Amino acid sequence: MLSKAAEYAIRSMVYIWMMNQKGTRPGYRTIAIEVGSPEHFTAKVLQTMTRFKLIRAGKGRGGGFYFENPEKELPVFEIIKAIDGNKFFSSCAFGFENCSCANPCPMHDEFMIIRNNYTEMVQKVTVQSMAEKIINGTASLNQKLIVGN
């Protein structure tokens, strides 16, 4: 459902917030390694996050990425919107330009339910709530392949 850029942006933002809570401001190379994304792609995504003022970037000694107001909840919706725009939140499952209740595609009613539920979810879930799950050990940020028996 999400573009790779949006996936990397969300992971990066969660990692930055967690590191900021520890008093550090990570650079894009460290972020890329920790979230499992390509360096150049991570740099580009973080540049977009900075341009949309979702995070700040410091230069020089003590630089790196940081949240100006880490207490302010940041919904995942804002990150997706910055990277991918509003397309998914209003698009047609068939890709029709003029799909509507008055002129529906064959999947309109079913897809509208999924799209609306997804929109509601990403408006509720925040960078901070995801970071708390990682900190509490109930989720992970970088899935490592586990080879079992």
C-alpha cells in the first residue's frame, strides 16, 4: 500500500524520535543502517521530511536530525502525505479519474471501506506510539531474517 519512500520515511522518523529521546541526533548514514534503507534514498527522504518541517536538520558538530517539539504527536498520515501526497486517500481501486458514489467503479464500495479504515488508522497511529512499542519490546524497527530449525 505504501511506496518504498514512505516506508523508509516512517521507519526513519521512528528511529530519529527514539534517538532524540536518548539525547542524540543521528545522521542519515546511521539512520539508513539502522532502518535497513539505502543511504542515498534515506538522505532524499529525510530532505523531504525537513522540507515539510516534520523534523529539523542540524549541521556541523552536534548536527543530525531531530524533532523540534518531540512531545507533539506526529501521525503517520503526515509522513505519508509528505512523501506520497493524498493520492491513496482519495484514489480509485481501478485508477479511474472520476470514480465516485454517483459514478462508481466495480470495486468502489468495497475499496472505499478499506481506504477509509486505512486513513483513520494512519491518522491515529503516531511516530511516538510506534516508538513506544519498540522501546517496550512488543515491536521491532528493523526486521532481521531469523533462520529457524
